[in-house]
Amino acid sequence: MATVTSGLEHIAAAEIGDAFLGSQVEVQYDRKDYPGRVFFSVSNMTEDSFSILNGLHSVEYVYCLIGRITLQSCCPPPAQPTTTTDDTEQLKSSLQEKEGQEKQSDEGEKVAEKKEEHKKRKKAREDDKRRKKKKTEVDPQLKEKALAEIASAVSIYNETDWETAYGVWKSYARAVKGIRNSEMLSTAIFSVSARTAGSHLFRENEMGETLAASIQTLYPRWRQQCRNSEMEIMAYLRNSELILGFTITQSSLSMSHVSASRDLGVTALKPAIAYAMLRMAQLRPGMIVVDPMSGCGTIPQMGSNIWSHCLYFAGDISEVAVRKTKNNEDSAREEKRRTAPCDVFQWDGTLTPFRDNSVDMVITDMPFGKRIGNKQGNTKLYPRIFQEMYRIVREGGKAVVLTQETELMQSKIISRKTWKDEEHMDINQGGMKTRIYVLSKVNASEEVQDK
Ligand SMILES: C[S@@+](CC[C@H](N)C(=O)[O-])C[C@H]1O[C@@H](n2cnc3c(N)ncnc32)[C@H](O)[C@@H]1O
């Protein structure tokens, strides 16, 4: 199983399929039930398979699964329907009644009554709070039962499942981590990383601790250690399905494809998203690719690493961003990652130095007005930047853009019919919903009317 950016599961599935072309590989994903997860099986994992895995760009982490099982008692029982005329409601209506009567009472009584009402309201609020708290309190017996099931889950997977997955982890440790000592491999220092999605009777850390104790009993020669473990066992409980597996990547794979000493800006794009945008652009040899708002240069850097048969130009209005892109270019060259040229400029993306119709593809991550720029500024910037892109992109050329400004895109860009929305996809960028558009230039003879 691989973890990926939610919304880009199909890009990861396609990359995995391509990477293992020639081997027997089955790839599946379910965006609704397992967002951000791609399941795949490769028959006959060899040492070469690990270098293929390490070469994936759209993937964050890879796990070798022990298995997936459905648990019976980990979720809270369904909530009992609540009566609509509960105490609070009754109290509210009696207070309203009193409010009506109050109009007739004299001033002195009014003050006393107000005080009384204030007390009652306060009590009602406190009762409400207590009731809500009680609702979230977990029955200790149910919790104990749920954790006991978690503990026993470890031995539900049969020995072969464990041994097969453990075998893959050992091959990975030999091939990638270079651990050859067989004694070391059988006395692994392990940790459990537990994640849950949905409502459960226990917390993530309780699930992790329970699983760790259970695994320790199953493999007495292993030693549990929270930090600096050699082997990480991943537990992912989504509603009532528990997935257990060995983590077989040390760090984010997508991050490993950009320079290790990357000079980051506050808006630096995730390399996996840059990869997806470049892949969606369907670049062909010799294409001229421009990122007019390149920030620290993630898109052109990723592009010139992988689609090295293209020519890249990057620029930004900010001097700091341009310096960062240049630093990243230099470190990539030093690390011999750079295979295609990329020229870096400081420019206003609405006034670039390119001739009309001279660029094949614009790929850019637009300012959303969150970490950089603002909504009002975007209303002016977007039409101008798209007008410039329109000018420089040749007929039949495309723009792949990432933004959160979907309404602005619809009202000011796509509705003008100069850029056609060929394809778009919504992704989850660290909790923020953004959209990647693939736009094609509609008609070069048509002038964009900027309001
Ligand atoms: C979302 S960030 C791009 C981040 C970039 N993809 C990265 O990985 O670092 C948007 C960039 O647009 C730049 N920008 C804003 N207005 C611009 C303009 N008129 N011309 C060129 N760049 C501009 C900002 O300086 C910022 O670096």
C-alpha cells in the first residue's frame, strides 16, 4: 500500500503501473473509502523492485501489508435517538412563557425574576454541557473489549501473512538500508505507528500501545522502542477495518526526488503535486515549458529531472523566491540531478519576455491569497496572468494550473472561452481543498477582453 495526496490516487496508480511494467502488478484505489491510499501487489519482489519503489514520485510512503481485517467492537454503538422535548427545551419554553408574563409584573419583581431566570439559564447550560460530556464518555467495559479485540487482531493474521510481510521488510532492509547481519534482522527494534479514521472507543496511542504489546508477545526477540526504531509497523484503522503492515520506506519518496538541501519558500509545493501537474501536462520531447510564478522552483526542478527532453523557464516577481530557485538549481546541479536546462528570471508574470505563441506549456502553482497575496489582489492578478499566458502559449498549447480560487477561475477565466477546461481534479493539500486545471488555449486569433 502507498500513501499519496488525496485526489491524486489515479496518478499514483498510473505511475506504479508504468514503473512495474513487465512484472505482474495489480493496482487498486478507492477514493471514497480510502482517500490517499493506493493498494498494489507485485509478484516476486526482488532487490530491483525496491529501487523501482524508491523511484516513485507521486508516492509518499510504501507499506508491505500483513493483512486487512474487519473488527466487531472498536466503534461506539450507534447513538440512541434523543427526544426533542428534553429538559432544556422545556426550560426554554417555560422561560419564554415567563418572558411574556414579565411584561405585566412591576419593576421590583422584574429584577428578582431576572436574577432567578439568569440562574435557571445558567443551570440549563451546565446541564446541557454535562449531558454532552456524558455522550462522549466511553463505557470502560466497551473500551476494554475493543482494545482486547485490537490485541487479538495481531494473531488473527496467520503466521504466513506475518512471515511473508516480514520477509519483504528484511529484503528491503538488505537492499536499501544495507543491513546484512542476519542476527540484527531477526532481533529488530520496532515501533508501531497507529492512525485511525472514524469514531472509535479508544485513542490512537492506546491502539498503538496495545498492538505493540501484542506484537512483542508474538515476536519475543523483537524489542519495542518508540524512537529510532529499525522497523516500523503501521496500523491503520479506518472505521472498523484494521490494516497492518511493515513500513518499507524510510522517508517520503516524493521528497527524495528534489534536492536534499532544497531552499524552501513558505508556499513551497509538495513534489508529488508538482509531479502530478507535470504528468497531466503530457509533455513531449522538445517542448518549451514555463512556470511564470515559480516560487522556489519545485515544478521546473521536478520537470527537468524527469521530463528532461523539454526546455524549462522559471520566474517569479519576488527576489527572494528567485534566489531560492537559483539556489535549488545550483544544489541540484551539484547533486547531478539536473538533466535538462532551466533558466531562472525575476519577472512580473503578467509581462514576460516571451514572444507571442512561442511556448508549448505553462505549468504553475498560482497564489491563492492564503499564504501569499490576497483575494482582492487575485481578482486583478488572475485575468492579467491568464491574458499573458494566452499571449505566449501557441495555438493548441496548454496551461496546467493549481489554485484554490475556483470561483474566480470560473467567472473570470473559463467563462471567457479563451481557455477551455479540459480536465480538473480536486485535491487535498494538507487539509486545504485545491484544484488542478488542465486548460487548452481555445483560439489564438481571439483577444482576451480584460475588464
Ligand atoms: C503559490 S506560490 C508558488 C510556489 C511554488 N510552486 C513553489 O513550489 O515554491 C505563488 C508565487 O507567485 C509569485 N507571484 C505573485 N504574483 C506574481 C507576479 N505578478 N509575477 C510573478 N510571480 C508572482 C509569488 O511571489 C509566489 O512565489
